[in-house]
Amino acid sequence: MTDSGLSAATLEDSVRIADDAVLILDRRVFPDRVEWVRAGTAAEVATAIHDMVTQSSGPLYAASAGLELAARQAAGLPVDAARRSLEDAGRLLAHARPTNAHPRHAVDAVLDAIAGATSTSELVESAVQAARDTTARYHAASIALGRQVIPLLPDGARLLTHCWMDSYLFGLLTAAREAGRRYRWVVTETRPYLQGARLTAHSLRELGEEVTLITDGMGAAALARGSRVGPIDALVTAADRVSLDGAVVNKVGTLGLAVAASAFDVPFYALVQDPDPTAETGADIVIEERDPREVLATLGRRTASPLVTDAWYPAFDLTPPRFVTRVVTSRGVFEPSRVREHFDLPDPVPSRLRRVEG
């Protein structure tokens, strides 16, 4: 992203691979502390993904790095055993979080790449290259996605966002700087992990953006006509998954904001690199439910009364297509009912792209 003049944010480099481990920046404690979780095997990477050490785009980077590590560790095995080892690693990573499909995409790319390998050395080389290509393509596609959404967002627009868009946010900001546009942001805190307060708001301020933080319960009030924090020109969020009928699955709380935006005639733009070709409708997407005890606490400190023992924590919710103004992908902007047309358009990212570090 350095060619756009946009300085890098801390969270843009949150997964690193060492000789014998994957290092994952612990987003559960950032920015209060900068700590790295060391994962010495693909199984430990999968555990870190499940335990929310990294979220949003992070699981893709972690899964890709975990597969590269697994390939290196299989270098001394016969080719068939090495292939089984990578397949086992892939199963763990692909199912670490059922709603977030990013790890599955990384696994599919690597397993496809090693399908024809006839020697262990060929298998390892193919797996490592495919893992690195997956990360590189995701970075490039995030910028392509940003360039698609910029025409919808005029210079100076005030944007409400929810949770943590990760690479989509950085891609949008890169495209905005290319177009000479700046935005004002209203960010929800995002309970119970406070990704909005800790990750989104932090990254935006780190990059010089204007940010107003609100609690999750303030979203509808912010969208209402006459709001002192408004007017809000658009609700813009990432989407963890988009089904072929245009339903949007994202961090729980997105549905309520989308309904409020619809009530106040504020457009809702959902960003996703690619719709999910395996999900014909939203009903085909599994909504992950996490340990309800996480709702009873905030950042490790219990905030509920000790008398309260019951809670509910769906990590995501599903917004029906009627509340989605447009789905924006790396290939175009679509009415929800026409989102499958994404696959009829050319891919803006080369199939074998290397990320240039600078």
C-alpha cells in the first residue's frame, strides 16, 4: 500500500511466520498491550483462530501461515504422508470458526495446489507458494474492493461502521487517498470484544482519520434525522459472508443497524471480496454461537451481576437482502438480488500475485 502515500497501520502486519512457528498479534488485548501468540503447529494456529486471537481477515492470514508451517514440517515425510499431514492441518484450520470462510479459502487453495505433486519437495514448494499467493491476492483484492466502493462515497461523507473491517478498511482508505477523498467516521464499540473501539477506531486515528466512537446501542440514534453526530451518509461494513440471494452475514449487531438505516433512508453498503458460491440463501450459512459466558464479561473482567448466569452470544447475524442497498465486491457493485453476477465479471487480481513488501 506504500505507493498510495498511506502509511501502514500496526494491524496491517498482524501475522508473521518464523522458522518454526506462526506469530499472531493478539487482538484481544491490542492496543493496551502488543503481544504475539506463538503457534508451533497448524493445530495451535487453529486454536488461536477459534479463541479470537485474530478476527476478520486475520484468520485467512493465520491459516495461510499455518499451512506454510505445516508444509515445512512435512518436508521429511514420504509424499503421501506429507499430503495427509497437510490435509489434516487443513481440516483443523478450515473449521476453526464455522461462519468465517476465510480459513477454508486458504485451505482450498493450498490443497488444490498440491494435488498433482509427485514428490515431497514439489509438494512443499507448491504448498508454500500457494499459501503466500493466497495472502498476496487477498491484499490486492481488498484494494480492488476499495476502488469499487469509492464512487458510492463522496468526499467528506460521514460513514457509520460496525466491528472491524481489517484489510477491507485499509483497502478502502488506500482507494480513497488515490481518489483524493477523506471521510469522517462513526464507529460502534462492538461488544463483547470491543473490536470497534480497540481496532477500528485505533487504526483510523493511527492513519489520521476523523473518528467518533459510540456504544452499540447508539447506532439507531446516530442514524436518525437530526442526530448531533450526523447526518450519516452511509452505513458501510464488511461482510463475513454474502449468499447468492444477497443476504449479508456479519458481526452481530449489523442487522439492527441495517434496519435502522433503512428506516432513515441511509444506504447500507456491504463489502465482501466474493459472494459465497456454496450458499444459495442466507439459510445455508451457519451462524456461529460462542460461549455465552463471554457476554457476562468485557475484556476478561466480569461486568454482569454475579446473580446472572444465563446469556446468549451469536457471534454473527444475518441481514435480509431487503435491508441491503448494495453489495460491493472486488468486481463490482450489485443490487442484492443480482449478486451472483459477480462471477460473470473478470477477476481484477492476477491468479498468481506476489505481495511486494516495502
